[in-house]
Amino acid sequence: MSEIEKDLPMENKEALTSLLFQLADDDFMYAYRGSEWLGLAPHIEADIASSSISQDSMGHAAMFYSLLEDLGAGNADNLAHMRIASERKNSILTERVNGEGYYMEVPHYDWAYAVVRSYFYTQAKKIKIDSLCGSSYKPLAEIAVKVKMELYYHRLHWETWFKQLMGSTDVAKQKMNKAVELVMADFGDVFSYGNQKLEIEVSRLIESEEDLKAKWHESIKPVFLALQMEAPTIPDLPSKNGRNGEHTKDLDDALLTLSEVSKLDPVAIW
Amino acid sequence: MAKETFYQEYEIFSKRTPNSAFQHQFSLLAPNEDMAFVMAQENFMRREPVADIWIVNRKHVRKMDTEEKMTLGRLENKDYRTTKGYGYLKKKWRQYEQEILDEKEILSWGGERK
């Protein structure tokens, strides 16, 4: 353990742990939902490209979980697989199902929703990661610099899909606009730090919620302007705040599936 | 639009045998595709076996700008995606192969279906 970690005052450690769980759980659930698209995306290259992005994102989650492990929060794999919903701090947006049905049976997933969720989420992630590169917690800043490297491609990938479909047929536009509404309805807690807001901001672990929201809005403006559309606004109050452990049934269902194998034999060596 | 000049730049690709992959060889100046073909053949491929040639006008090549090149960065944390992450499997496999496969073991593979 480095000197910095040992010297963290108590309140600061609670804020740091909370923020790390938010980042880790976000990427973990986002990657999990992405993985459910395997074999189902519109064509084979899209399938491989989006699955690869999901795997990268799972890699980012693993990096954040390992920071938590270093702080004594527990084993990274267990943090990812074994925690119950009320202990999770991911945003509601990342836990939402991909559409109707289940991928093992008859999935009727919505690609427009996947594109909009991924684009808006990745853009938000980029804003956070840029800010985290200057975090007061050095190990987190170092991880952020690494994650940033892969975000260039993730962001370009989803922005390209977004522009293409938004500029496509009337049916495509209609589906995309519906997806934008769905995604924005869940966007209220994406930039929230939950009940650790004050401590997280005062400790300068990352910039304020308000600053990041404004930056996100500025960053998507030009894309919407080019499409002659108005950029959506982030709801002020989330109906549920995932950062405080408030979640939907979608998360319970996802946790049952994703922890099924690791719970079969918790002591197995992988 | 940029002013059209008489000479244009062509990128030349070729392969040595019918089954090998095309490789970028060089670029040359020519007024059109047909001229580029004969120039490529005569100037650069006289002494080598060639099975096929492709000519691409350079203006038709979609290149990456500096910002786009940023998207090529990758992290070195992907052992699990490559077979080298599973190097231990060979040893594990051998261990299982050496265990005696008795009837009880084989029957247990069917498992119980829910």
C-alpha cells in the first residue's frame, strides 16, 4: 500500500470507495448488457465490434474493482459478482434490459436503444475520465489515463452509429428518437455522486456533478446541431438514484444470471 | 474542389501467386488508370513474378487524420481474449486425462436436468 492510501482520512476514504464503486459498477453493468447482444447485433462486423467494446469496458470495470481491492474492500471478482442489488452503485441507465425477451429464448432487443445508450453513456464516461485524469487520488488518476486511451475508439464508434441512424430513414429516426427519450428518462443519476456528493467534490476526487453535466451537454451539442435537432437535457432529479443503491428489477434479474456460474462453485480456480 | 491536374497519384498493389494476399508495393504518377497499369507493370514488375495487380487512385483512399489515429490505442490487459491467457489448460487437461475414467465418472457426465 502506498503512503497516499495509508494517509487517507476516514471521510475521504468513504467518499473514494463510493466513487470507485460507482465507476466500477457502471462499466460492469454496461459491459454485461453489451455482452447480451453477442450474436444478435445487426450484422457480423457490428456484432464483433460492439462485443469487443463490451470486453474493453469489462476490462475497465476490473481496473476500478482492483483499486477497491487495494483499499481492502474485498476480492475484485467477488465485488463484481457477489454483491446484492442494494449494495450496487451503478446508474439506472446501465442496468436497463436491452429490450423485450431474454437472449437465451426469444430476444426482441432494440438496436436503436443500444446505440443511444452506448453513445450517451460513453460520452458521459469520457467527460468523467477526463476529469479523473486530474483526480486527487493518484492511483485513480493513473487508471483514468489508461482508460482514456480506449475511449477514443468507443466514442467514435457509437457517435458514428448515432449519426448514421439519425440521418437515415423515417423509421430509423422514429426508433432513435424513442430511444433518446427512454435513455434520457434514466439519465438523472448518471452524473450523480449520490449521498457522497459533498465529500467526493470537496476531496477533489473528480469535478462537481454540475460541471460535468454542463460539459456533457456541450459535448453533444454539435452533433445535434448538425442533425438540426435540439440536444436533450438531463433531468434534475432522478426517479431512482442508483448511486444510493436504489435499483429496478432489471438489476436483480441481471445479477441472478451473471452470478450463476461463480455461485455454482465459489472456490473453483479459474 | 482541388484543381484537377493532368497527372494523378496511384497506389499499386500486387500479388506474387494466385493464392497469396495483395500487398501494397509503391505509388506512381499517371494520367489515368490504364496508363497506371502499364506503367506499374513495365517499371516495377519486370523482374518479379506477378499474378495480379490492383490500381487505386490515391484520392479514393480513406485515410486517418491525427485525431482518428488516437482511436488505435489499446490497453495491454487482454490476456483473457488470447489463448496465452489459458496456457495452464494444457497441464490441467493432461491431469484429467491421466485420471481413470470409471463407469461412475462417465455416467455422472449426463447430470440431472431440471
